[in-house]
Amino acid sequence: MAAAAATAAAKGNEGGGGRAGAGKASGATRKKKGPGPLATACLVIYNVVMTAGWLVIAVGLVRAYLAKGSYHSLYYSIEKPLKFFQTGALLEILYCAIGIVPSSVVLTSFQVMSRVFLIWAVTHSVKEVQSEDSVILFVTAWTITEIIRYSFYTFSLLNHLPYLIKWARYTLFIVLYPMGVSGELLTIYAALPFVRQTGLYSISLPNKYNFSFDYYAFLILIMISYIPIFPQLYFHMIHQRKKVLSYTEEHKKFE
């Protein structure tokens, strides 16, 4: 979820570093030692595969839309690759843990697991929401974002980053981020009645562990968490856009 991933994105992804990237500083004013040849090759392969995977999802969405003539219930056409490649992002936590990518394991875990949670614990678990238009809203936003992000990391690792990809990474979020957040919130909201009715993942007393958990209330708390976090991250990204793209323009003048 975008809101749950706010801290990680703000600290771990500045200027294209973090997660499965090359770990470069945003303004290129600070240079960090990059991964070794073997690690770089591993990261390039990973990012190429993930780029291809999200392209498959994008093509699946377009083909399903053209076949049906409607954007309703397109989720079913890309459900399997979406689950596979979004869950595959868990490898990014491993990369941080073993030091291939110089980012916080905790922050990266927070970022990756939030999306995995939305896919499996909400969309997969509450079948009734899978036909909601809000699911297509966040899936579309994620798909475009991830194609750009993994392409950005791939070219950065190869030290050949086209300006168009850099521009897209630091510009399209202006629309994609609110779009994704809206889809996520609406999907969780649509799931609430079904979670309450079925008691999904809830644990009630009495039980031998003397422990209770209300999944319905937990989802509401997650929705509330978007309120303080979304503006913080969004304006941080706006700031990063100005810094990164302005540096690029200045650098071009001196070339």
C-alpha cells in the first residue's frame, strides 16, 4: 500500500537508490560504492525480469480491455502474473539483508510487504472486491509505476540512463501516486462489509491464548494511516523531482 510504504519510499528510494537499484544518491553529488560485478549482474537480471513481468501485466490489461470493450473486472485477466511478480518483490528484502543493495532492511520490508498485504490479505482473501473498479485503478497505477521504476534501476546499473526514463520516474508519480492510493483505499473500504460479516482473520475471546484480534478494525486503522502519511510522501517526492531534474538540466549545460 502506498501509504504504508511512505517512509520506505521517502528514505530508501531517493534519486533511484534503494530497493533493487544501484544505490546512487539523487543529485549525483554523493557517490557511493556500487555493488560488485556479480551483484550488479544479479540485480540487472532481476530488474529486467521484473520489468518484463510488469509489461506482461500491462499487455494483459490492454488485451482484456480490447476483448471485452470494458475496463470492468479486468483483474481476473492478470491475477496470476500480478500475484507472482508483486510477491517476487520480496527478493528485494533479501538483497538488502545480504548487502547487495545499500538500503534499510526494515524500510524495504515495510514497503514491499505493504503491497503484498494488499494483494493477498485483501484482494485475494475477499473475493467480492476483485470485480471492483478500484482494483483496476491501483493495478494500473502500480503497473505503470513499476515498469518505469525497474527500467530506471536497470539502466542506472548499466550506467546508461535515458533522460526520458528519469523524467518519467520523477514526473508521472504526480498522477500515478494519488491514483494508486485512491484505488487502494477504495478497495479496502469495499472489503470492510465482507470482512465484518465473515469475521475474516479475526480472533475472538475466549480462547486458550487469551488473545483477540479484529481484522475489520485493523483495516480501518490502515486506512486512517494514509491521512498523515500521504501528504508527507507526496510533497517529499515533489521536492525530489525538483532536485533531481534541475540537477540534470544544469549538468547538461556544462556538457
